[in-house]
Amino acid sequence: MKKYILMFVIGCLGLTSCIGDLDTMPIDDNSLVSEQVYRSKKGYMGVLAKCYASLILTGQQGGDGGDGDLEGANEGYSGYMRLLFYLQELDTDNFLMPSSSNGLRNCLNLNWTPSTSVVTWTYQRLYMSIAYCNEFLRECTPEKMQERGVWNDMSADYLNYRAEARFIRAYCYSMLCDLFGNVSIIDENTGVKDVPAQNTRKEVFDYAEGELLTIIGEAEGNGDVLKDAGQNEYARVDKAAGWFLLARMYLNADTWIGEDRYTDCYIYAKRLIDSNTYPLASDYRHIFLADNETCSEIIWPLVQDGEKAQSSAGTNFYVKAFVNGPMDELYKTGVGSRGWGNVRSKTTLVNAFNPADVTFDPNDTWGNNKNDKRAQFMTALDGQTKETWDADMNMTSTFTCGYGYIKWRNVTKNDEIPAQGDTYTSIDFPLFRTADAYLMAAEAILRGSTQGSRSEGLEYFNKVRRRAYMSGEYAQPGVKSEVSGEIDDSEFNLDYILGERQRELASECVRRTDLIRFGKFTKGNNWDWKNGDRLGSDVSDFYKLFPIPESEMTNNPTLEQNDGY
């Protein structure tokens, strides 16, 4: 199946981008692709592929080869999934990068400004993806398809295609709502010369929610409906992805818009769980490997391939930045000596695990003898310490100041380099996966959902724990399973859920959102280098939102900046 979606995604690489400074304006009929592209079903599929690929690839040539999507941006740094790491992980209790380029030190220290490059590029990336989706929706209408002579080829599927584009757009707006708050809603009906008005965070939330309810068939619409759960090709979204995104939005609704939507969160998370379309993988470690297209748990992956879909901004970053060359001598990283070695675990992430599980054993490179199989750290380099500072108490680029995090490996389940080679990774990024739905349902119950019992929430929580410890139904020969990992009702509380989300989802770009939801992002909960201090210190609450980029404020003077900037 991966071969199919790769052909679908790489079809976008032949499209000629004419997008320069995107700003927040809609693109016209000819600025994404020429009219000629839409004269075949293949052309339509290529543009839809670009909508998907814009979230993990960076330009028209692949492999950071130039002709990047964002004019003036560093192509490697400015890919969406790499940017999301900077904004969702680097500013939390998970990871350290000592670099100061492109605003990374600002993210680490939580002191970004409206001119911070990686903040600006994230905003532009999301609107660029929205622009691609709007372009597709403008052109994918019965009238235009009939005019071009492609109606017979497209009529059976075009409503599903439109629903997929609307889903990707809704996802982008959910992220803009989370990261930036009050932003402009631009859809396929926005005029080319219109100056977009700034919408409230509530309006952005409602727009994304309405789109999702429509395309899963629960609100009145024009027939654009996603395929049923499990009925689409690999890596293309279906109704299960819609349920998941709604659950995530409802879980954060109190933080984002001041509304208690925990019952709705529970309903959609439970619907996903009960469908059993994407059951938990039998082994947690398999979710992050080069053959993870075989993993049952991944609801929506962003496809990477070492030959056909290369990028330094996707999982290539999540492997190479987290390892250095000498580590490949201790276990097979899948990238050989190509590791960059510029990301390390903060002490708070390491301390979230039992110390006995943290130590790396060169004779047990997969951690089969650990209790919690998620405790995947590199601790065996010469002179390596848990602390992220040197003997002089300073931040340093020395990779042994701090443990490496080795959750991502460019190898298969059989510990083999993928056929695509080791120059670029072939790991698909699991943007949505089922374990998160279990944890969302459990949290929603604890936060007061009117549906679902405490015992049900505890079982959802413990199912994720049993899989992490590979006990119970997840036990396998040759893998330690003496400790169940389960907790009892007396331990089942919100603080434990926040800790479990850190252990389960570290590096999957939800940590900032989680900490804000739990009231532990800006004050009263500190970590390495927060506010520039070695042990961390509080920052102002306005950092719960990123600023509207300075360039956007210049291009659209009607925009109002977020408070504090």
C-alpha cells in the first residue's frame, strides 16, 4: 500500500510552484499549477497530493534540492513537521537544541518575538497548505470538470477528494487556532483581491469544527464526505481521522475558547476506539520504524521515503537530529554516520521514567529487558550525563551533555536498513494514532465528561500502559513482561495522565498543547533552560500563544497582534 500512496504523493513534485511570499492571501487560478494540470484525473490527484505533501515535504525537487515552497526560507528548517517540533517540543520539558539559528534559542528559552523565523514560517506553512486546499476545491467542481472533459473519470470519487482537501484545511485551522489564536479564515470563495479579515479564536474553532462535522456526515453539506473508517488508501484520511481531530479539538476547547466540550471529546474518542479500525500496535517500538506502514495503529501518517519523498524536515530530522555518528556503533540507527547530534533529552523527560529503564544496554539494543519499552535513551557514549549543562553549568553543543532519544530508527522490525537506503529516512510520521485517543478519552472522563465511567477511563489508560510494558495481551516471547504497568484507581488522576502523555507521545508534537491545557506551561512548572535559566523559571502567560508574524502585520495592517507582543 505504501507504494500506492508514494505514487500519489510524489505526483505533486512535478507541479511548478509559483508561490513566493504567500502572506495570507488566497492564490489565483493559475498560481499553483497551470490550467493544463486539470485536464486529467491524474492532474487533479497531483494537486490533492500536494495538499497532503505540503505537511512534510518542503519543495518541488525533494531532498532539500531547491525550489522550496516558501520564498526566502531555509528549506530544511522550514518544513512543517520540523517547525512543529520547534514550537511544540523545544519550548517544553522534553528536548534541548543549543542552536540559536532561525530563532531556535528563542523557542528553547520561551522568549520568541513577532520576527522569530521559525514562528513566521510555521504560520506561512499552514496558510500555504490552506491555499493548496482552496485551489483544489475551486477547481474540483462538476462545472469545471465537465468543461474540461474529465467528469466521467472523476464523478464517482470527486466528493471524497473534496472532503479530503477540506479535512486537511480544517486540520490547518485547528493548528492555527492552537498556536496563534485570532487568525483569518480564508476559503475557496475568498476573492483574490480581498484583504482577509481577522477572525476570533472562537470563529476559527467553529469553522474547523463545522467543516469536520460536515465531512464525516453529521452536518448538512453538499455531499463532500470522507470514506468510512479504514476504507481509504493508506495515508489518506477517512472518517476515523475526522473523529480523532474532533476529539483533540474538544479536549482543548476549554483552553482555546473557554467551553467545556469534554463529553464531545469522549464521544468521538470512544467512537474511534470502538470501531477497532486502527487497533493499538502489538509493539510500541514498531510505530516509529521504516516499515511502519504495516503498523495497525496509525490513523493518519505523513509519508516519507528515502528515494521518492525525501526531506530533511520530516522524520529525517527526527532520526538524524537525535543521534550522532558514534551511536551507530552501539545500535543500528539506520542513518550510519550521518547523524547531526543536535537534539537531546531534557532531564525532566528522562525523570519521567523509572531510572532502571533509562539505561541503554549495548547487548539489548531494542530494550527488550526494560519494563517500560518507551524508555528509549542513549546513555552509553563516553562521558555522557543526564544533565544538559557542562561542568561550568553552561549550555553546550557537546552531544554527551544530555541523553540521546532513540525512539525513531530508520530500520525495519527486523533491524534492517530499508531498501531505500540510509541517506534519507523512510519512516512515515504518525500524526494521528490510536493510543492518543485512549488517553484523550481517559482524560475527558476525569475532567467531567457526562458520559463514560471512571472504571472505563482507567481501563483505557491501563491498556496503553500494558502495551508499553508488553504485558497481558501484549506479551511476546523473549520480551520482558513480568511487570504489568497497570495503576490502580487511587493513582488515576490528571497529573498521572499528563506524565503518561509525556512518556507515550514525546517528540510527537503535542507537548506544548498538553502543558497549556494542564496549566503547567508558563508558571509553576519549570525545566532545563526555560526563560534562559539552567533549572528554568516562570515566564509571562502571554507566551501561551505565539505572535502573529511581523511580516503578516505589515502586509495586512487590519490585523491585531496577540496581547503581550
